[in-house]
Amino acid sequence: MKPIIEIRGVSKRYSYGAAHRATTFREEMVNIFGMKKRDDTFYALDDITFNIERGDSVGIIGRNGAGKTTLLKILSRITLPTSGHVTVRGSLRSILEVGTGFHPELTGRENIFMNGAIHGLSRRDLRSRFDEIVDFSGLEKFLDTPFKHYSSGMMMRLAFSVISHIESDIFISDEVLAVGDTAFREKSMKKMQDVFHQGRTIIFVSHFQSMVAALTRKCVLLDHGKITAIGPTGEVLDKYFNVNKASHAYFENDSSPKPEQHAVLLNLGVYDPDCENLLQDFETKDSFVIKAGFEVLLPGRMNLEAVVQVRTSSGELAFLSTFRDFDRESTEPGRTAVCCVVPDHVLNAGQYFVSFSLISTIPFCVEHFMHENCISFNINDPDKNDFVNFYGEYTGICNPRLDWKTERMPERGF
């Protein structure tokens, strides 16, 4: 049986910025006669070749700018490759960007019917599935509210609910599950697992390695538009994490911002509680601070949200923390530092890696930057060998100091 998707020699070339418009006679002559030669293009994808078999669940992973979203857009026929070709044998549904395919002036109810019609469902079919779609989204109270008044999370919930209830051979999702709340994210993951168990093919992109591990059996690792690994999900995730993890407590970003990039990370470090000294080694009884400096380059984003992720040496998420209470000055062009204070007796002994990102969620979810595993720190437990632990080596991520007490019980009863 032939693969459900064949990708052969696919490349996609982009320009770094919009074409320069001549404003003088001299510039016009330069453009016409090619006197000014400059290579301002780059390859988002560079000669990609692989197959996806029918019934596969495939994760596409890689750092920002690796080409993940570009590949999904080509598979979804949203954009065409510069060279190469893709063969798709079956019906395909995709949800790549929050709000795509929905009209802002129409209500949620009207958008369900419009979006379903775009994907080939008759009005009768939509009526038969309407209650199920609405119940899954949890947006019954907002069905007659214009879509433009929805939050990005509500938009995602409605879009995912519609697409996931339309039968297709191939289902593609790009990061959208990261926008919803925890309860809806879990429900959506279960829905995607049900889709997979029905024999449908899933292609999934996410920065959350736990989601990729839970939803996919095969993984493709992209780096600067090229495939660097392909195989079982666990093996590829291990390679990705080990290649990208840092071994120092401080990171300084020396890369230039992309055109129209809203904000950039300046530096990230692990400090003592007074934020005076960089430290890489702590004990379980120590508190410490993760401090990030970033610069807003462009005005217009009023709901910035900083996200810190801390992972174990095996890539397991230890905790994720967010901060969104920025004052107005911090969201306008300028430099800002944020500090995340980690209390004592939270983490067990081991090595940990820190990722930092900055996002906005209104009107749509936008990730301004994401730096993965760019610093690390070590936690030691000097008391762990004080006595023999009956259950063996201390395990687990958490190492909380909990209060215990004793009570004398009555002679009879409780």
C-alpha cells in the first residue's frame, strides 16, 4: 500500500523582508540594471523527503524557525513549495492558526455552519453534529456572540471542536492546544487519541514534549529547514533534548531580531535569592531566582505573558510558571527584567534545564520568542544518605518539606 503522504525534495524559499520600493531615480536604475546585488533570501525548508504511512501519528519538532509550520502549511495546501512535490492520498483537515477560516463579524453559531461548509459538510450533516460540537467546545453561552469578541482561547476551542468532528483521513494540528486551559487541553488530547485509534493519520506540532510523547509514535526533527532525525518518538525527543540543553547558568542572546519581530530575549540566568550572583549549584534547602531580561521593539501588544519551563535531564517537565501582570510601560518599546522566585524544598536532587518564552494572547496567540533549554542548574541533597531508604534511591521531581504530626487514638473506634 502506498503511503498516505509522500514528501519528495520539498524546499521553500522566503525573503527576509518586503521588497524595497524605489523612491529615487538612482534606486530605480539600481533595481532595473541589477547594480545592487544582495542575497536576502533563506530556506525555511531545504530538500525535505520522507513518507507518512496510513494510520501513523507523527510529531514534527524543532526549535523556532526550524520549518515546522511551513511544512504543515505545504501539506495543508495553504502555500506551495518552491521546489519538490507532495502527494496526499486522502482527505485532509488542518487547524494551524487560531481564528483561521472564521469570520470575525459572524456569531459562533454562524461560524460553525460556515466553517463546516468550507470543509464540505452539508447543512444536514452539520445539524446532526451541531450539539456534539457545541458541547465539546463548552461555549453554549457564547454561541450568539460575534466571533471578534471571543478570547484567543475561545476561538481555539471552537475551531478545534469543529475540525475534530469532521471526518477525514488526515488530521493536522499546529500548537493550538497550547492556547486552551488545562481542562480543555486534556479533553482535546483525548479526542486526538480517539481520532488516532479510529485509524486516521495525525500530524502534530508542539513545543510541549509531553504532548508529542502522548500523541505520536513517530517523530521528525527539523533544524534550519533540514531533517536531522526521524524515528520512534521517544528516541527523537531524547536526541532533540540532549542536543539543545545547555550546561551553564547564564545565557546572553547575541542573535539579531527578525524583521517585524515584536520582542527579543536579551539574557537569562539563575541567581541567588538576592539576584546578585549567578549560581549553577544549589541544595534542596536553597531558594533561587530565574531572571530574564527582554526588549520590546515594537508597540501594540498590551497583554504580554512570560513563560518559564523547567525540565529534568530526561526532558520531563518539572514545572511551568507564567507571569502576565506587566504594567503598561513594560509592554511598550524598552527593556524589562522579570524574576521567577523558586522556593526551597521544591525540587529533588538532579540537573534541570530552563526554557523561556514571551507570548501575547489577544487578539490571537503569538509567540514572540522561545529559547529552549538554554541554561541549566544542579540541585544536591546533602541529607539523602543520612539513613537507608527502604524504598531505594529517592525518586521523583518534587522534594517538599511537609509537616507531620501524631495523635493518640482512643482505645476503641476512631
